[in-house]
Amino acid sequence: MKARIFALSTTLLCLFAASALTAGEVEITKSHLCCGKCVKAANGSLKNIEGITAVTVDKSHGHVTFKATNAKVAKAGINAYAAAGLAGKATHAGKAIAFPTMGAKKGVKSNRISFGGVHLCCGKCLKAAKNAFGGVKGCKAVAVDKKAGTVTLEGKGIDQVSAQKALLAAGFFGKIK
């Protein structure tokens, strides 16, 4: 009898532990959230994903949190957030979770790089996106197009990975066109 109770207890404990490892809070920090439209885009991107609850967006700190029922749902939330043109540093249950690939290729340098699908809703977004590339070697000019949602870098020998990292660090997401 004691052996059965022990086995049942152990099984339940393992099931609970496995559930706890996959369910949990997703936190996105260092995201660009300068205005009400940014907040609306962040909320809207996570709104209709089954398994996501308790979404909070803190504009003043560039911080978004939500609860995900499992790791697959957490990843779906990050993918949807990226599809809205937003990014940041993301964790799920305390572990880093990657944003989708943006198309940058390691070791590839270009004279022109264009990112599409970037969230550019207002003047502050445009300015932040434009200023994101100041430290990117070879970048001489940055053009932002609010209507098209594009950020285009011009210069000589711009490293794609460096440009991608700069856009992500500014809290924006976009795919290389």
C-alpha cells in the first residue's frame, strides 16, 4: 500500500513539475513602446492567441508580460509580437526565448539592407529606428518609411548581423527584404 501511494505521489509530482516547466510567465524587456499606438500594437499582437492570458504592457519601461500555458504558446506569442514589428529580450519561465529569424546571414556584407514589417507608427518610432544604426560600421544613411514599414540602410560593407542586432536592440523587428 505504501509503495502504491509513493508511486502515485511521485507520478503526480513529476507531472506537476513538467507542467510548471512549460507553463509560466513570458517577459519581453527593452521593447520600443513610445506611445499609445505602440501599446495597442503590442496588446493586439497577443490578443487572440489561445493559451495567452494576463497581458500587461508597461510603456514607460518598454516591458511586456503575459502568461502562456506552455512553451509552444509562449513561442507563438513571441512570433506574433515580432509580426507586429516589435522586439526586445524575451524569457519564458526564466529561460531565454528567441525571436524569429530576420534573414541576416553571418559574414554577409551589403551596401544596402532593407528591413520590412517594422512597427513605425509615429515620429518617435521613426526617430528611434533611424538612430538605432549609429554604431553599425559602414552605415552612412538610414531611411525610414512609416507607410511601408521599412527601414533601409545605405553605405559600404554593412554587416547584416550587426544591422539586425542594432534593430533588435532598439526594440524593433523586421525581416531583411
